[in-house]
Amino acid sequence: MFERWALYCIYGEPMPRENENPIAMSTHSGSNRRMYVAAAVVALILVGGMSGGWIGTISAQELQRYPTVAPPPLKDVQKLPIKPIPLPDLTIASVTSTQAVTSLGSSLAVTITTRNIGTAPASGSDVMTNYYLSTDQVLGNDIAIESSKTWQMNLTAGAETSGWRSIRIDQRPPRGAYYILACADSTNRIGEVNEQNNCAFSATRVQVEKPDLVVAAFSTTSARVVRGGQIQVTDTVRNIGPASLKIYCYMFPNAKDTPPDAPDKCMDSTDSIPFRTVYYLSLDNTLSSDDVSIGHRLIQGDLAAGAQNTGTLSVTIPLTTLASSYYLIARASAYTDFESDTGNNWTVAAQPLVVSLTN
């Protein structure tokens, strides 16, 4: 009795009679069967303990009538389709320029096409596009030249927009050939499905040229002067480079770097900054750090390629100058990084100048 009842609890089915297949009669779920098994185990322990080892009376033949029932195989769980969230995806489809040559301080005409290859509109305000110069077509170590802002962007999925922009070359890059790099939404104002495909290079390069100043002529009408006295000097500065010399306030974004000859409130304005011709007294005929500066002439405005500027100035010999014979040196100064060659921008007057204590 107890054996059949225990087996009934284990299998969870009516006790099979002779010639009946217990497996075929199994219809209970796996969870119910486990509950029956637990109940059977508890019952066998309790009853067996009270009857003094009753559980040992189940015969091997009886157990063989109830073979182990394997659980039914789990059906493949059908994966639910995951529907992606629609997002925009901005790319630069093309970057072009009709200019083959530009120069420091000049503008570069660039046309870009921005495309939304995502599945949702690209909408946002203050969306920035950054422009760079690159010596190769690999991201990294590129020279930032300008940023442009789209006040309100609304580009539908699959749409594109093209625009022309004049970009200022104001970061004083070295002379050379550069690809133009444009990056859409450079400040990540718009959430996109892919933030790594927003940049593109131009297919061709543009040559960035720089001016090259030389002092073509320098002279004085005086051969002798007393300390504290004045002499007149005349110099001619020529631009022998392939590009115009242009120095503007916006080339100095940090106020602390603004040249001393810059106009007031110069920062980020389009005001022109003059450059100088500086005059020195030298004990030899070589420009060096121990030479004494005795004045400078300001040259206003741009100096085009091949153009020159001539001027005359009266300069005062400092009272601290030692009595001696000096070479007069003139140096055309256009500030650091503005010229292609700064080693050829000075010359020595043919006539020495004698400085004396008295007449």
C-alpha cells in the first residue's frame, strides 16, 4: 500500500495497474511532479521511521516497473524582435574648395554637404561645424582654423544640406599643403546613433603660403652723432613671398598675446595691426641679442606679395651709449610665425655710425 502510494506521489499520476504504461499516463506538469516527489520523500521518511525500516521492503522488480521519467525537452524560446530607437546620424558627405592657394590672414572658400543618414530628424540649436587643416587624411594633430554655428538645425532622415562658407586662416599654420577637414555637430548637441562618423576630408589639398619680408635698402645721412642726438634713417621693406602680409586682431585670441602696436580693444576684431622696422646699434655686423635698439617705424596695412614700403624716421641715440663706431642694422618684424623665413629679414647699412661723447 505504502509503496504504491509513494510511487503515485513521485509520478503524480493514478497508480497504474498491470500492463499499463506509467509514462504514457503522465500528464502533470514538472512543477506539480516536483511537489509530489517532495511530499513522497517526507512521507517515506515518516512512515519508514515509524514502521522500523518499511522503505526497504520495495522490491527491485517493483521499481523496474516505474522507469525514470525524463522531463520533456524545452521548446526553443522564440526571441522577441528588438525594435531600434530611431535616431539621427550626421555625416559630412563632401568638403570642397575652388581655391588652390591661400595665405595667413586670408579667407578660404569652402563648400560642405551635411547629410543625415539616420532614421530620425536631426534637430537642435547652436549646432557647431568645426574646420581644420590636416597634412594627411587621418584624424589627429589637425590644426583648428574656425568654427561655424547653425542656430537651428532640422534635417529630416535621409536629407542633406549644402552651404558655402568663407573660413579665415588665422591660426598661423606652417607653410605647406593641407587637406580641409570638416566635422559636423562637433560639440555633440544632437544625440546620434553613431558619433564617430561626423568628419570628412577634402579630396584635394590647398597650399597655405606665407609672406617673406626683407629689408631691401637701408641707409643714414649721418656719419657721426653725439650721445642723445638724432639721426635720420631710411629703409625699404619688401615682401618677396608668394602671399600678402596681413595681421589682424582676430589672429590673437588671447589678450595677453596681443602685440604692443595693436589698437585698443583689439581682441577678436578685424582691425589691422601694423608691423615694424626696428633699428639697432651693433658693434659687429651681425644681429644679436646684445645689440641696442634705438627705435622703430610702424608700417600700417597689408603688404601684398611683391610690394614694398619705404619710410624715413628720426631716431635718438641713447645717453647711455658708449662712445664707439657702430654698425646700423634694420630688421623687418612681422611677429612670430607670420613669415615663411625670419632669417633673412634684416640688413646692415653700408656706412658705419660713430657715436661720440661731445661734438
